[in-house]
Amino acid sequence: MLSEKQIEITNKLLSNKVFTYRGPMFSSIRHQIDFDYTISLSGYKQMITIGEYMHYLKVDVNIIKLKSDFIKRLNDGDAVKLVIMNSDVNYKLLEEIKDILTIFAGTNVRVLLSNITVDDKLKENIIRYSLNKKIISESKMNKEAIRTVVKDVITKVKNKKRGFFYLPDDYEEYSFSRPPFDFSVELTLKTDKKIDRFMINGYYVDGEQVVEILVVFNPNKIQSQLYDLVGELNELLGHELEHGMQEYRGEFMDKDEEPEESLAYYSQEHEIPAQYQGFKRLSKLTKKPIKDVAKNWFDNNKDIHGLNNDEVNLIIDKILSYKQ
């Protein structure tokens, strides 16, 4: 057995040592668990083995880096600990640690995993990784929702009739795996033979899961403008569904508090990410840089936003500098 002084000295020698574990979660599956860890000793514990008490050296393990994609996908530090404690990793890790400690405590040392912790910095990285994966997943899955709604809106526009329409047509709600909430669309179509180009606007009604869409178009010209309309509807729905996600995450601010002045409105903390999501969707669709599609939108919708050129440039800078 090591004395308290010997344990203290051993811990000092181990303090700068980083060890790597790599192996399957279970012998019957291929998922590899790959992580870096440090160890420290915390004394002895008596345990009964084959009918008699034995002294087991207690070892604390601190996970400091995850390497394999499989273990990175776990959503928090506790989940990492559960995998290690309740799989073949537990036994294999114990054998590795025992081999490491033989040079300090002899070949007959008995080892017990006393505590497994996940480094605080690593916990932050796990959370950040999980959020990024969630955002990417939501973005991919939102495509189906956006495509479906755009198709339904375009079908109504092609009829070249004004009016109010509730979508989907069956008076139910759109339901997709993403966004993680059902929603409906209230579509208002207006015709104006004096305008050269269509105008669209949208609004997410918080608390009701409703996206309001207004499209004003010239029935004599809209057929040749459908491609552009599809693009801008993609942008609008990406924008408004991001507001829906903000509400779902508990981030949505009360609409009654929103400023009336245009620059203040478009600069709001929840407006910038919504604009980013909308323009990113349009950018992928048109294969043009986000800066270009944002500039085109603001140029084509001056009647909607009411911003001057300097204000538009300021908002675009905020959008481009936004990071998820």
C-alpha cells in the first residue's frame, strides 16, 4: 500500500501527464470511444473480494478531450460519464490505469474508479458542439418546410387571383420534424397592374404559430417573375421560421415592445439572426453571396423597409458579422 505521502508524490508526478483511451463501446459494436484523460489518486477503499477484505487504490479520472465523433455526439458531460461507467470502456480503462500505476504501487495493485469528471472547458465545448449540430440539423430539416410552403404559395399566385387564403388548404397545420412546432400560413394576395415588380412581406405571430404573408403582384407580369418570387419567398420563410424558433427556445421578445423606427427595428437582437437565416437560404438557392442577395433584397423592397442607403449598409454589415 502507498502511504499518504507517497500518494501525494505520485499525484504530483501524474499532474502533467495526459493519457489516451481508444476502444469500442462494447465488444459487439464498432463505435469507437476515443478520449484524453488525466488521473489522480484519492486514497484507499476496503472491499470484499473472494470472502476477504482487500484494499483498492481509488483513482479519479478527469476527461479533458473527446476525439471520436460518436462520443462528441453525446449531449452533455453526464452522458459521457454514463457511457464510460456502463459499457466495456469501464473495464478496459481500469486495466489501462492499473498498468500505469504499477510503476508507483507495484504489479499487485488493485484499482477502483472512484470518480469520473468531465473538465469544465470540455463541458462548454460539448454544449457548443451540440448546439451547432442542432442548428445544422434544424437548418437542413427546415428546407422541407420552406419548400412545401413556397410551393403552396406559388400555386395560389399562378391563379392570378386576389384574396385571403389559409394554408395548408385543409385548414389543418403544417407539421414537420423541423421546425419542432406545427404552424399555419395566412396568405393575402393583392393585384396591382401599375407595379413593375411584385412586393412581399411577412410576419410571425408569436403565441399563435402563424406566418402571415402578403404578396402584391402585377397579374400581367408575374409569370416572368416567378423565379425571383420563389427566391424571395424562401428568404421570407427562412426569416419568419427563425422567429418561430426563437419563440420555441423562449427568446422571442414581445412584439408590442418593438420600435417603429426602421433602423432600430432591423437592428434588433432577434431581427439580425432572422435576417441572416433568410438571406442564407436565398444565398444557397441562388448560389450568390449573402451580401449580394441581402443588397438586392433591400434595393428591391425600399417601400417595405424604409431605410436609406447608409442605413442599409449598416444593417448588412450587422448581418454579415452575425455568427451562430
